[in-house]
Amino acid sequence: MKALALGSLQLSTPLTLSPLAGYTNLPMRMVIREIGGIGLCTTDLVNARSLIERNPKAIKLIESHPLDKPFAVQLFGSVASEMVEASKIVADLGVDSIDINMGCPVRKVVKIGGGSAMMTQCVQTAALVRQMVNAVKIPITCKMRLGWDEENITAPELAVALEEAGVTAITVHGRTREQGFEGSVHLHGIRRVVEAVKTIPVIGNGDVTTPQAAAMMWKETGCTGIGIGRGAFYNPWIFKQIIEFMETGVCPPEPSFEERIRVLTRHLDWMVEVFGETHGCRLFRKVGPWYSKRFGPSSFFNKKIVLLTSRTQYDEIISTYREWRSRFLDESGELQPRYRPEELGLNFRECLPEDSEPAVAKRIAIPVPKGPQELW
């Protein structure tokens, strides 16, 4: 599998951990790195203004570790001076790359002109990015969606403008802002971005939950790399699995229950080390259920883990859950067939021929959403 270059930054694999608020913190990144296969990890999205003001929460979001390399900080904001200043701050801290959030659909991000709202202002957005590129020496990338909605597919035009502004790569999530995380990823939309740029790599993102999905993403879009977000939360092995599948053509088996418990426990230990036992256990309440999606029957586990308060309590939960889960096992200790999780499938929209693309997707002007900005 070919390595991926983001300007001067060389990644060992073309696979990246995409940022998602509340999840891609240091413990999550370290767990994925320990399993292997990852090329670049990106932090949770960070408000540029909060970083400038040295807000403790913002500072914690960019916390790293000597083994957390290479890593990128994702910034969001719409004020050029703030984005430039925040870029200088993270560059001075030794961050390897900066990613600009242009895809977040969340209202509190969009209403200040950040996230997906940046896709509606091509000229202004490109000018802002150019200032950031000129202010620091580390690579700057952008993560976007296909557009605001099906009637405003702006990613190809914006990608061209961003390439001219000096970004070293673009990640495209194959949904619109209107979709949020619902509906299907549009692979043809990602391909149009790949075809629009001249030299920079395009990283495809969205619904890659299996090695087979990664292979389809590469084949149907022509992207250079693949970014995985939610798919890594209940399957942090996915990066390693993709590499094995692409090199051998054989899809590796899913991790065993014992391996899942080992990594789950390691994740909690990182949570406790980084955030302290009380806060780390509280944050872990939303992490545990992601892992349990592949445990088979897990109602007992989920009811207990969302009340977690201590590391000792965690050991007790695992012990009692093993006992409860044993009723669903066969004589060999494996889940009985009827209790096994369904195989993960593909959730991509069927690729459309070029001439079936709606005419509005080919427009050059980038419309601004109707209504006051606070309602976007």
C-alpha cells in the first residue's frame, strides 16, 4: 500500500482518523496507534478563538503524547485573524499538520460561519485559507462535505480554490450538510472533487466500516487516501484490517471477544491516565457502548457501563458481564449463530453515470442558504 504525502509531511499509510467532536481525543488516538495501520490522527475540532484565549478545554483538546505522531489539529472558525493566530499557536507546539473544518453540520459551529457554512463563501474561504498557509510552515489541509444540500453541490469548485490557496490535501465527506450523518454517501460526488483538483491528494470519507468498503471507496472515487471516523469507534482495528485486505485480498476475521475486551480496557486506562479516574470514567460512559455493538447481546453491559464511576467498578462490570453473556455461547465458547452481530455492509449510494448528475451540481456560482445565518 502506497504511503501518502501531505506536502512535506510523509505518512506511512494513506489511512487517517477523521475528527469527530467528543471522541477523537488522545486516548482514542493512542488506542488506534497501538493497534496499527494508521497514517495520521486528527484531534477533536477546536475553536480557534478559544485556543487563542487559552481556554482550558481547548488546550486539553490538543493535548498529545510523544507516541502520538504524526498528528493534526483541526481548527474551526470564520475570522481570518483568529484562524491565523490559532495556526501559529499549534505550529509552535510542534503539531505536524493543521486541518480546517469546513464540514461540520452542527448548528453551533455553522451559525458562527464555521464548518459547512464555509462552503457557501468560496472567495472568502479561499482568502482565509491563503492567510493561514502563508502564516505557518506546516501543511494545512481542509475537510469538507459535498455541499450545503443536493441543490448546492459546491465541493469541486471550492476544492480548486483551496488548491490554488496552497492546501496540501482535501478530505471530502460524501454527504451534504443537510444530510448530517443520515442517508447514503455519494461516491460519485467525491470522484468529482478528485477530478477537479490538479495535484493535491483527495481523501475520501464517510461510511467506511469494513475493508471491502475501503476498497470500493478507492475504486469508485479514485481518491488517494481514506479517512475513517465513526467506523473506528466500534472497530479501532479497521486501519490494520484494511491494509491486510488490500495487500492479500483476504478479509481478516473480526477480533475475538477477548481482544475487544483487551482494547476496551486499554482505552479506559488511557482515559484515566489523561483525564483522571473520575472524569475519565465519566467520559468512558459513551465510549463503552460503541465497543459493545460487536459484542453480541450487550444490554447488561450497556446498562452498567453508562453508570461507570471507577476503575475498580469497571473490573466488576466486565466480570459480571462475562457471566451474563455465557448463556448465549455454544459449547466451544463462541456466540451461538442467532446471537452473532450482523455482518457490516456497504452504505454507499450507487454510483451514477456522469450525465445523470443534476444540473445544479455543475453550477459555478455558490449560492448562500436562505434565511438569517443563525438559522442555517
